[in-house]
Amino acid sequence: MRVWRALRRVAASSSSSFPADGKPRRRAWETSLSPLERVRRLLPPEEAAAVARCAAAAAPPPQTRPDGEEEEEVAAAAPCQALVEAAGPRSGPFRAGELVLAEMLRKRNTTLKLLCRLAAEAVLSSPGGVLPHRDIIGQLPGQVLRSSGGARLLLRRPSLDEYVLLMPRGPTIAYPKDVSAILMMIDIHPGDTVLETGSGSGAMSLFLSRAVGPKGRVLSYEIRDDHHSLAKKNYSHWRSAWEIGRGDEWPDNVEFILKDISTAAADMKSVTLDAVVLDMLNPQCALPVVHPSLKQGGVCAVYLANITQVIDLLDTIRSCKLPFLCERIIEVTHRSWSVLPAKLKHCKSSQMVETQENIEEPPQNEYEEIHIQDQAVLKESKYNESLSAAAETNRSMPYIARPSHWQEAHSAFLTKLRKFRPLLS
């Protein structure tokens, strides 16, 4: 009997492997796709072909190969190599001489940001301890290192708006939220020439330099010697750090001029301006000097601290009959929000319900009181189990979204003036 059963099993297996058509069936592992094939089937045909070419270029070459095929594979591998080389400098490790931004998480979900320039013998000091710069040099951006006090520091390269907020200051800077609105107002492009009055700490000069590009030009006038020197220093520090960390040269297109703009009428005669940015106490003194050099239809953006300065500016334009039309007066405000997971206080509502029930119906004796307390504990445990089961099932957590306690205060009023051609009388 056992031999008969074994023969039947062998016959069944042979019949399943060789169906009626005579061809053997392929096993499941023979028909399964590789991970690369699965991804390739999800991509569009053009991208799938590009992936196939890169994979073929990365494969080891066979022993014998015609010359034509070798040239095709080299041509297919060239785009992949170009992408790697293009991403290399921007994602490279930290080097000595470039700027590094360290972020440390503090209480109440606040973040402390520290800006430093890397040097082999220096250290980064923070409330959580010190971190030698030699431990940062050679690391990739986005890594977390521990200071001597155990604090965790997230290290990365700063953006331009972060550098402007953390760089050394003399006068009050033009904040990035206002600078972005000014750049939209004046609508400048690469290759334009822009006049700035009031260099300050160099914040506006950096943003204008990036906007006009290498072929553009920024003329920055400043009346105070200390502000003029600080703006030049901050600008040069950012250019050098950019070149070291990014492997690319920041355009040297800003000309810092130590002079009162009201006495620069002779200098303005040889310049054609595409836009003007005024950041000074009395901008109405500069308008008669700069408006002849501003092109027709050009925009003059004025950065003013209070509304009385705006009134004085508009009154001067009206009384002096300057060819400017006030298009907009805005105040840029940002509202920060805090979105955090909620902290559940377990069974606070159920305990309150039980307390109310006990007050309404007081127990008759000690035995009933103990029995009611046991029932409350049982309900509480069941409530906790239901909460944990719901959390495990849905994998979700309640969140609290509300405006942050700390909000940005008023910074300035932005006035947009456009030059027009007066009608002939």
C-alpha cells in the first residue's frame, strides 16, 4: 500500500510539471521579477529606457565586445556621470573657511541657531557645551553631532536669509520677509542695474546681488563710515564662504560707495537705472537726484519704519511735482503656527464623571463605596485599553494646531512708486 501511494505521488508530480502541451511549467521563482524590473515597469517608457541605459553602463563589460557597442555604452554613461559631478560640490563635506549653521532644540519646541566660520583650531560654543571645529570639518551637512555637554547639534550650510538674520549687525537690517516683497515690487532681472541708498549691514545688497546676477550691477550708497565698512565685510564673508562650500563663485557685482546720495547728482548722469531701493530716514531728499536716471516706468521701492514717514514722502512728491505715482503701500506680516501631537491625560473625563455620580448618589455603606471604586477602576482600565487599541489600529495621534506664542512684530511699511512721463501742457 505504501509503495502504491508513493507511485501515485510521483505520477501526480510528473503530470503537473509536464502539462498536455508537452512544455514544462515554470516555477514561481522563475517567473518573479527582480526589483529593478518592478521599478522599470512603473516608470514611463522614456524614463525606463534611461534607467536601462544607466544599468547597462554600470554593468561589468564582457571579455569580447565590438567597438561600436563600447562607444554606445560610454555615451549612455555620460549623463549619469554628469549628474554625479554636478551634485558633488553642493553636497560635499564641510571645509575650513566656510560658514556652518548649528541648530539645537531647546525647551517648548524652540530652536537655537548658531552661525560660525570653520577653523581648525576654533570651537563652537553653545549652551549645551562646546564642539571643536576639527570634528565638524570633513562631515557631510545634515549630520547630528554631540557637544561636550551631550547636546545634539544639527549641522548644515546656512541659506542666505539665515545668514542675513545671524550675521553681525550695525543698523537694523531689512528682514527677508520685506526683502522678498521689495524684489517682487521692483521686478528686476539678471543684467539689470539697481541703485540702493543705505547699505546698512549689507542685507539688501546681498539679495539684490543675487537677483541681478553676474551681468548685473548694484550701486550701494552709504553716508556713515562704520555702516559702509560693515556692509562690505558681511558681503565679502558670504562670497568667500559660498565659493569654498559650494564650489561656485558668487558674483562680485556690488559697488559700495561712501557718499551722501543727495550730493551724487553728477554721478547719476552717466547711469541708467532699472530700479531704485531707498532705505534711509529721509528718502524724499534722494528722489530729486535719482529720478532723472530711472527709466520710464521704473519702480522706486521705499522702506520706511512708520506711517508718518510715508505721509511726509507723499507730501513731498505732491508739493515738488515729482513724476512718481504711488501704486501700493503695504505692511508684510507673517503668522507662525505650532502643530504638535497632543498629550493625552488618561481618563480625566471618566474620573470626573464618576465623581459626579458619587456626589449625586452617595453610597449607603462602606461595602457599596468600595464596590463603586472598583467599578471606576475597571472602567478606567477598559478606557485605556480602548485608547491603546485604537491607536495601534489606526496608527494615528491627535494633533493640536494653534498660532505660536511668539509672533514677528512690525518691521516696516513698503511704498511702491512708479515713474511716469508727465503730460505736456
